[in-house]
Amino acid sequence: MKGIVPQERIERKIINLRGINVILDRDIAELYGVKSIALRQQVKRNIERFPDDFMLQLTPEEADLLLSQNVIPSKRSLGGHLPYAFTEQGVAMLSGVLKSKMAIYVNIQIMRTFTKLRQILTTHRDLKAIIDKMEKKYDKQFKIVFEVINKLLEPVESSSVRIGFKKD
């Protein structure tokens, strides 16, 4: 069962909310192969394990924003409640609450994915610092090169425009 969930699939489920990388309860439930309601029940039974820095509940405005960005397909998919979002520590804590073999293997993959994302961000910052240092060192003839490199290193703004084919 090792590697049961591809890392790319998990990466697509991680979103940035309030400046923190999180996974929504519905996405974690899907990855674990359980119903969202069952996951939320387990969390509520063990709520003391999930302080504010492990789990947060979306505000109505955040839920609407995720709906408009197609992260959440529809309000109906929320099941009548505002979703919970789990930080990396919250996902780790879920392994103590959900004890199935599937949950254990998926949890390991999720933790590896969070670690990989953290390494990428660190490398990105290190690369930016090196380029800034080089830019100061070399004369103005390379200015355009550094402008292009810096533009490539800027974070990509998410667009609310859907890409793909339209159904008639």
C-alpha cells in the first residue's frame, strides 16, 4: 500500500488560506476514503487535539471565495456547514484520531508533500537571495536579465477564469 496516493494528487488539495498551507476536511476525507461527516465527527470527539494552529474553520467569506475559485464545487457540497481546514500539524494529529491502515498511509504521503512544499519555498527564497546578490555585483548591462529572472520568481496570481472547454 506504500505510495497509495500520488503526491501530485495531494499537492492539488493543499491551498493557502490566511497565509497558511491547509487541506480542507472534504479533501482529507476523500484522500482517506471516508465520508466527510465521519471525519468531522472524529475531530469533534477529540476536539482538544485540534487547537487553533492545527485546525481552523472557514468564514462565510472564505467559503464564498473558494466557491468562486472553483476550489469548492458548490455550496451544496459543503453539507450545510463551513469547512474545516487542517494545517500540517492538524493533519499529523488526524493520524491519532483516524486509525485505519489507509489513513496511516495517506497521512504519511500528506506529511511528505507538506515537507516537499516547504523545501521548494526555502529553495525559492535562497535562489532569490543569490540573484539579488548577483544583481548588485554585476553592472547595468545585465539589468534586463535580472528583471526577467525576478519577474519569473514572483508568485503567480490565481485567476478566477476557468480554463478548458465549455459545455453547450
